[in-house]
Amino acid sequence: MRHRTDYEDAIYTLMPYFRARASAIMSSEYGITQSGIASMLGITQAAVSKYLSGRGSAGKGLNIKDADKYIYRFIDSKISGDDKAAQKSLCTLCQAYKKFACNLVVR
């Protein structure tokens, strides 16, 4: 059986967790519509609906120190139009989760 690479693990485990958590925060605390959330996260409105209803794979059991701090930074950066800062927040979250050397990290 082939093991996932760090990149694959981040995509299949961390990203659903991030999207679900970010969707919940954007909806409940910022009052952003599902279509607005979808636009900010680069996913469909149907995917946002799935995450908000709890039907999406959301990385249950993930324990990432300070995850919400990075997610709030991402949201605030997206709202202010600073896509580079948003990407950096997501990269920092990924680094906190996997602790692997990534050539894609935004600096």
C-alpha cells in the first residue's frame, strides 16, 4: 500500500478541515453568504453548504495548535483583498500541521 506524500496528506486532510472551519467562521461571525464564502475559498457554493451542514469531510480529530489564529488571519486578509497575506496564513497553517519542508511556502 502506497503512503501519501506530505503534500497529498495536506490536500486530503488539512484542506477539508480548513475549508469547513473557515466556512463556519465566515458564516457565523462575519455574516458572509455561502456564495461569498465559496468565492473566497475557491470552491462551489454546494461545497460550502456541505461543510456548513457537517456533511463534508472536515478532518475530524485534527489537533493543530493555533489553527483558528491562522484561519482568522486568512479570512481577514481575503476580506481586505490581500491575497498574498491570505496565502501566507494558509501556508503557515499547513506548516503547523505537517511540519515538513515545502517549496511552495509563500514568504
